Amino acid sequence: MNHSRTHLQASASIALLLALLSGLTGCRAPQPSSIPDRPTAVVSEVLGPGDALHVTFIGNRDFDQSQRIRSDGKISLPTIGEYRAAGKTLSTVQGELSGVYKKQLQNAEVVVSLEGSAAVVYVIGAVGKSGSVPFTRPITAFEAIMEAGGFQPGLANPKKVILVRNVDGKQLTKVLDLSPALKGKTTTPFYLKPYDTLQVTERFF
């Protein structure tokens, strides 16, 4: 008897849960699970054509130079000639170059830094100045909006900022609530990736 009652209660709970989920999905589309809710770190991004690198040779400062990755993905370096940098992270390039120059320099340590990036993020909607924001450093959604002129007073809805991200050929979206950060509250930052788009929606009066 108790077993039957427990079974009925469980069935009722499942039915109630399904009804609630159905109601929620009827109001708004579910958020894609592939975009983390609160990422706290930026995954190392790969370099691409147009990125500007500064290469420092600790063992021979005469070799120091700045290079912009060409459309073929390569840069030209002293004594070794062509080197493919596109498709690799800064740390990978640095490690590979240090290994290559071991045979040529007593101190083969090479330091590679990013001087300028071809990557951008896009901020549109109710902001001071819609357009692209250079992705030259790890940048959060809130910082990108501030660099685009900030939220338009009285018009922007900071509780509904739509993030659009292309992942494996699919366009994924997520709604961010940036109102706590705007009020000066302590929050966990949401870091962007190159070519993300942020749309700041307008309030409905």
C-alpha cells in the first residue's frame, strides 16, 4: 500500500515538473548549456592573420622585432626565416621559438607578446556607440559595454543583455543580467571570446 502511494506521489511530482518546464519553455527559449553561466577565466585564444606580435630575444637583443602575422599565417624571423604562428597560442609560439634558437643562441629564451589583435567583439543596441571593440586583452561583457559608451541612460535594459556566440558553426545565445555590476555590487565577471556580439536591449515602458 505504501509502495503504491509512493509511486503515485512520484508520478504526480514528475507530472508537475514537466508542466512547469513546459510553461517555462513556452515563455522563453532554453539557454544553451555549451555557454558557461559564469566563466571566470579566458581560454587561451589562438593567433590569426592580422595579429601583431613583439618577439624579444633575451640572448641577442639585436634580433628583437615586431611582426604582423601575414595572410598565409606566417612571420619572418632572423636566421630561421619563415615561421607559422597562426593557429597557435602565444605560449606555444614562445616555446617553439625557444627550442628552435637553442642551436644558435647561448641564451635561447624568447619572449612573445601580443601588441595588437585583429580580433574584435561587437556591441550593439542601447549603448553610447554601437560598433566593434578591439579584443586586445581579456575583456568582460561589462567592460566591453563601457568601452562602447556605456548603457544609454533611461533606455538600456542592463537586466537583458543578449550574448551571441558562434560555436562549431552554430549561433548560440545567452541572456546576461549586468544590473548588479552597474549598481556597483560584487559579481563574477563574464569573459567574452573574440567575435562575440553583445546586444543591449531597450526597456519597455
